[in-house]
Amino acid sequence: MLSVVSVEKALEIIKEEFTTHDTVEEVCVTNALGRVLGEDIVSGEYIPAFDRSTVDGFAVIASDTFGASENAPSMLNIKGEILMGEEATEGIKKGECMKISTGGMLPPGADSVIMVEHTDEGFEGMCLSLKSVSPNENVTKKGDDVKEGAVVLKKGAVINSSSVGVLCALGISNIKCKKRPLVGIISTGDEIIDFSEKPKFGQIRDINSVLLASLLKENGCDVINYGIVKDNKKELQRFFADALSECDAVLLSGGSSKGERDMTAEIISEKGELLFHGLAMKPGKPTILGKCNEKAVFGLPGHPAAAYFVALRLVVPYLSFLTGKISNPKSVKYKLSTDIPSNHGREEVVPVKISDGKVYPVFGKSGLVSLLSEADGYIIIDRNREGVFLGEETEVYLTK
């Protein structure tokens, strides 16, 4: 009989037993995509650094245009032109204006810009304002985007393309990022062969190591795939010792149920301690978590879908915790297209597809890889419920 813990308890154990990694390294912004920030990014300047125009037109003093219309335009003296990329050193006074382009620096004295479409040529050197403008109209003020000293990206944020744009805008070329976790993966079982081989009767292609490696890489990890290890204790001990010495965490796929040949729990216990053996989750009941040399060791089920969903529910959150990553799982809410019964007492993960704004379960057994290809995501049925029902709005965690 397995000593089963809930998913919530498993996540609590992870936070209690393990600590976050503080190791950071300097990374060039151009190579930082997908990395986890190891420090707050604080702006050292105002963005923009000066008041600037958002339109092509004329920089004016707003009060000079009050009451202006096509029938009664305001007449302003054109004092000059502000060239793009140059500092506006000469200011304007009442009754004056200066020609300006989008992005140009507002001259001293000006507080707004009238669009060129709302002006007309008057006498030589004069501009006719055909419309009134308000103070700060068509103007981006200094620091409207970012104030000096403001935190623009928080420690733990994952660098994406927009983050790179922010860093470039601030002139930051190198940032401190958390070291990528290195995770070792070992597939076990006499029946397992390489995924590129044609299986004989009774043999199964190794899906798990490649599937799990891909999931971990998607989540900012480096991976060492130690390959397939047969059900031989000495051989598994050797591979496990290597993985434990080289990696920050180890995943053992297969050999986690209570069968005669299953050695995962025994081998973990020899190197450290079992934190639990059994998870109140369907699929994924025979999951193991151990602690060896202060590192997490996960014994995952052999069924590909079960291993995948346990990795999503436990391994990915553990790795986020390890790096201090701010985790925001992608989810949306949809109404169910049908009743989905569930076993009371175990959290159930149900793969689903989304069509016409509704959620449809993808039925099948945990070993069917088709579940992974057809599903757009999954829903979680709480262990204290006996199912979810037609028309009920539910959270869908997206995997595509």
C-alpha cells in the first residue's frame, strides 16, 4: 500500500524541504530570452528623457489657440523648426510657434502641439491655427513611460521579447540571470527501447525521456538524458550516482510502482530519504519524491501521459521554486460541454480540447500518446469533488 499525499501536500513538502538557488550569471540581453531574472531591473533614467511631440505639426503655447476655429483662426509667428535628433535649445514666447515632427523635442515655453492638418499657411512666416488645443495635447511628457528609479522588471521574471525591448530602451546590455537548472533524466525498464527503433512484441519506445526533456527545456532548464537503464540494480545505481553528482535534480521514469522489479524507491532511500511514495492524483498515483544530497529526485510513472501531467503539476513548480521564477501558468475559463465524473479522494487531471468556446474531454487511458496530441490543455478536478458538470465554467490550463 502506497503512502499517498495530496498534490497540495506534495507542493508544501517541496517548499519545506528544498531551498531556492541564488547562483546568478551575467547574460547579454541578446541571449537572455527565456532566462529568469536574478535581480530587479531599475531604470537609471527617464523614458522619454524630454517632452516630445506625438504628431507632426507646430509646437505652441496652448492658450494662444483658445477659441481658434476655421472661421476665426489664431495667427502665430513661426520662429523656426526643431530638427529630429537635435536638442531644442531655443524657446518660444506668446504668439510664437515652431515646426516639429513626431518624436521631436518640445522647445522651452511650449506646452502642446497642434497637428499640421489643423493649420494653414498665412502670411509669410505665419501659421494659422484652425483649432484650439489643450495643454499637453499631442505631447508625451518626460518620464511618462518610465520614471528614474522605477522597477521595470522584477527579480524572477522570465525574459521575453517585450522584456528585451524594455532593456534596450534603457540601454542595458547585460543582466544578471539565475543559472539554468540542470536536470538529469533516466528511463528504466527491460521493455524500453530507443524511440527511433522498431519495437518487437512486448517492447515499448522510450517516449518519456524525450517528452520530459522537451517540457523541461520549454521551462528554462538544461537537460542531460542518461538514456535507458534496464531493470538491473547495480546499473541503475551507477547511472543514478552520476546524475546525482552532475545535476541539480533527477527524474527517474518508470519503476515507481510496487512491483517486484521496481527499485526506484530503494535506490533513492540508499542515497537519501523518501519524502513520499504515492500521490493522490489521477493519473500519477505511484509518483515518488526523494531528497538526496539536498537535491530533489522524482520517480515518475512509466505511462507517458501520467509522467507528463505529474511533471506539469510537480516538477515544473519545483523548478520555478528552485530559480525563484515568477510563475504564471497560461489558463482560460470555458464552459464544459458535458459532465465529467471523477473519483472522490484523488485530484484528477483531464486532458481537454477547446472548440466553439466550449471544453470537451479527451477520453483515453493514461498511456495513450494521442491524448497529448489532441488536447489543447487540461482541467483539474479537485479531490473533494465527484466530478464537474455540463455548463459549469472551469479553468483550462493551456499546453499549446
